[in-house]
Amino acid sequence: MDTPRQIVIVGGGPAAQRCAETLAARIDAGAGLFRVTVIAEEPRLPYDRVALSTALSGEIDLTLGDPGLWERPDITLLTSERVTAIDPVRRVV
């Protein structure tokens, strides 16, 4: 059995959410064998930062996409984590 490639996305904003959704769709379609890890400094699911000021005026859920994305075994979201360095030679974040 092939070892899955590991893809790391740094940041928890809309681009990270969309990238994770796209990769999940490719996994579901059988287009690749890989695991995805999203590392976000904030302690919550990715949310719509652009609409944040609007949300402050009332109860609006800014969570991006389907929260079920983060419950998949092949997609991992690490919250409250800060990436301080990336070593592409050693392939370490």
C-alpha cells in the first residue's frame, strides 16, 4: 500500500478553508493519496474575517464551509498553533 503524501496548509483563513475543501474533493474522487494538515494560530474553526466587523453587531456564524470537513480522518485542523519556521529541505514545519 502506498504511503499518503502529507500536505500542510499554514493559516486558518478563507484560502486555507477553500484549499482544504478542494483537496478533500480530490481525495473523495480518488485523485490522490494524501493527508492534509491545516495549522491555524486561532483557537477556532476557520471563519470569515472579512465579515467580522458586520458580525460584531449581532449573532452571525462566521464559520466557513461545512464544519464536518474538520471531522474527516484525512483532514486535520490544528488550532492554537503558531508556525514559526518551515524547513523545505528537511520537510519540517
